[in-house]
Amino acid sequence: MRTTGVDLDDPSGLIDADVDGLLHTAARAGAQVRAVAEAVREGVTEPLAGLRPRSVVIVTGASVAAAQSARFVIAHTAARLDVPLVSTPALPGWIGPLDVVVLLGDDAGDLALADAASRATRRHAELVVVAPLEGPLASAVAGRGIDLAPRVVVGEQFRFVGHVAALIAVCQGLTQVRYVAGDLDMDRLADALDAESARNHPSHDVYGAPAKTLVERIGSATPVFCGDSPAGDALAARTASTLFALGGVAAGAVDLASAMTRLLRDGGGAGVDSLFHDPEIDGPLPPRAQLFVLSTPGRQWLARRRVAALPGAEVLVGTAPDAGEEQPREPVEPGSAVESDEGAEALISYLVLAARLEMTAVYAQLLGAR
């Protein structure tokens, strides 16, 4: 790995290199979730309780993070909520008084969000604002709608977890609509995210901080991320984007079946045997792909078996602070009594993993990994 001279086991060097304060920003995922939880406790989402909407339309405007968050929530939640969830960069023309419109973004000057606010209110749709209420957007909203604007200020690249929490709060607020994902305990999620941030503190060594360990793993190969579910695939795409945008790491995101087909064809992704390799005669070794599968506690046992034939493939799972050491276990059966709990537990696992991978990207940037 080519570095800037900063060592992962040098806390003061890492902090000095972090001139933009990215380590602190990446550690605020728990604070974002707590802000959403507090808004819910204040009754901000109560107007949703009596609604049975025709659809919930998420308008993301120009925000990449918002679009990624919406894709993830739809992948995880759409099949568990008896209302269609739709994500779009601009407000569709068919919106009416039977719909809920969520403005999800990071830029108060995004004209797509301001236009969506104006048209949604004119058509008497229920409006939820999950974007900074300033400038053109504040003028378009004009005090109408449900205010779930971010209370913790972070850059767009670190808004994923906060956006997801706000969208889940909207889904859970629709109490007249069947929702079988199980209510997400926002405070428990925030605790899990804070615990993950603490584990990845610069003062911890490489083997004690999961994010640092991942930086070491991706430094000698080309990382390829995939999920073992639609939500996992959405998080994998988000991860590859974040690693490149923040850390300059050229990473790939594909579905698990395609990754396995390619890597098995290439000999399991192990690369060329270098024992008899002469770079002057044979040229440089081809880059080796390192597969990372993003999974959950209820699915990891199957994921590990699926990639058992691929040397070096890793299954990544996030854990809650009260879960102890995660042990692979069989997933719940569809329609079982604990299916809804698995939905909430999987969401916590994915978001803890998202926070870990964001911190991995930050450490990659500080080291100049690519």
C-alpha cells in the first residue's frame, strides 16, 4: 500500500493528518440517528399516523447520498410495507392528495426539491422534509409539511445513515399501514453506531479496529463488494462509491452470483501463483480481486457457505453492542413469528456496517491508500 507516511497505529499522526475533521464527522452517525429519534418523540411524525396513502414518493433531487439511501430503504423495506415506495430525482406528474411526498436531500438550493415542495403542496399531498430547511427550499415549503430536517450537520458523503433513519421513521409513522419489518429501536441503533465509532477510534491498533483492519485488507488487492440480499447489494454499491470518493480506492460492486462466476473462472480470485513469476519476463502480476460480502447475522451462515470455494473471501456483518460475539445462525423462515424482528435486526446490522465502511474510507484517505 502506498501511503503518505502516516501509520495506522499512530493515533497522533492520524489525527494530525485529518485536517478536514473527517474522523469526527464519520463518528457522528449515532448522533444523526438520535436526532431523528428525538424528533419522533417530539411528535413530529404524528400527522402520518392517521394516513393510508396511495404511495410514498421519495424525491432525492441531485443528492447522490439521498438516492443511495432511498435505494437501500426500498430494497430492505418495500416488501414489508403495504404501501408502494418510489424513489425519483424529481416529483412525478401523477402526485395527488392521496400520496406522501418525502423530500430527501442535502442542498437547500436544489431546485428539484423546491419544485417538488411547491407542486406537492399545491396538490395537497402530505409533505415530509428531510433536507436543510433554508433558502429556496424553505421558501417553497413555507412552513407546511412535516419537518424532519437534519439536526446534526455533516457533509453529504456522511448522510447515508441519517437519511435511512429518517425514511424508516416515516415508514414507522404510518401506523394505519401494515408494516412487518418490526419497529426499529432508534436509541438502540444509535448505541450500536456509537459503539462502532468507539471501536474504530484512532487510538486502537489495526487488529482492534475493524475499519483499520479493512484498510489493510483492501491495500493489497482490488476490493469487490456485493450483498447477499437486495439491501446488501444497495449497500455494496454505496460502499464502492464512498471508497472511491473519500479514499481514492478503486472498488467494484456487483451481485454475488456474478462475482462468484468471475472469480471461480479466475481460480478463486487467488491471483497468479508468484512462486515462479519473473516480472522481467512475465510482466507485472495482474491485480488480485478481494471479495467482501455484506451480510446480516441471520444470513451470514449461508453467505459463508456460498463463498467457501473462494480463498480469501470475507463475509462482513455489523453487530449491536448487546449482541456479544456473533455466531452464524439459520435465517428465519418467511412468515414466521420472528420475521419482523429479523427485519429490524438486519437493519441495525447493515447500518453499523455502513458506518464501519465510511470510517474505512476515511482511513484510506488519511493513508493515501490509492
